Amino acid sequence: MFTLWRGLRFSFHWLLGLAISLSIVIGVGALPQFSGRAIAAVLSHSEPLIEISVHLGNSTEELKFVPDHLEFIAGRRYKLVLDNPSSQKHYFTAKDFADAIWTQKVEAGNVEVKGAIHELELKPGAIAEWVFVPLKSGTYELHCSIAGHSEAGMRGVLTVAEQQPV
């Protein structure tokens, strides 16, 4: 575990260094999405993990996310627990949201995935945990990308608010 954490810290430090270098070349405007609180939360894990559960569909086969509106604060660490209680697969698709966060990991079964995630497929009865830190405020679309599901109501909104000064 310690070796894994050292590797993650090295990777994040490398990425942060690249962002700072690009900011110098491109201009200071390229850096604001990396808040001090977000970086501290990722590197120290002292930020409490906020857990939010979302159901993709339900046992009566309604095509919806429950809840369908989620709110996050930039710089805080979250664990999004996704489950699919229905008898058909569903997707949690939010590409623009995924581009505005730093994903620490996604866990499903005995597998842990690291790196950029844009879409999660949950088969019937599946559970996945997505741990991330929002970096950029905004309002983002959520939908199930299976044909007809979004049109039938399986869509939602993900909102990231700016962190409040301490």
C-alpha cells in the first residue's frame, strides 16, 4: 500500500509540475483549476471522504438515476457508490464532469482502476465505487448512453460549486 501511495504521489506531483510548466509557457490562466485544497486533499488524504449513493434504475425497471441531481464542492474528496438494482445494464455517462475532476480510483468487484474515467457500465446487481476530487466548478450532464434510456428519463445533473474560502 505504501509503495502504491508513493507511486500515486509521484504521478500527481509529475502532473502538477507539468501543469505549472504549461502555465508558465501558456500563461497563468491555465492553473486555477488546481486549487490548493484539492491538491492537499489528494496528497494528504486528511480531507474526509464524502460518500454519496446513486442507484442506476430500480427493481421496478424505471429508467432513472436516484438521485438525479448531485452537488459537489471543488476540492473535496468524494466516494460515489453506484449500484444497479435493475435487471438490465445501465451506464453512468458524464464525460464533461469526468474531465473536470481528478479520479483517484474506481473499484468494482476485486478490480481497482486508476486514470481518467468517462463512463461506467453497471450490469444488473453490480456495484462500483468512484473516488474523486472535483477541480472545476460547473454544471454537467449525466445520462445513460443505452439507446432510449436517456429519452425515457435516465438523465440527471451534476453540479460542482466553487470551494468557499476558509
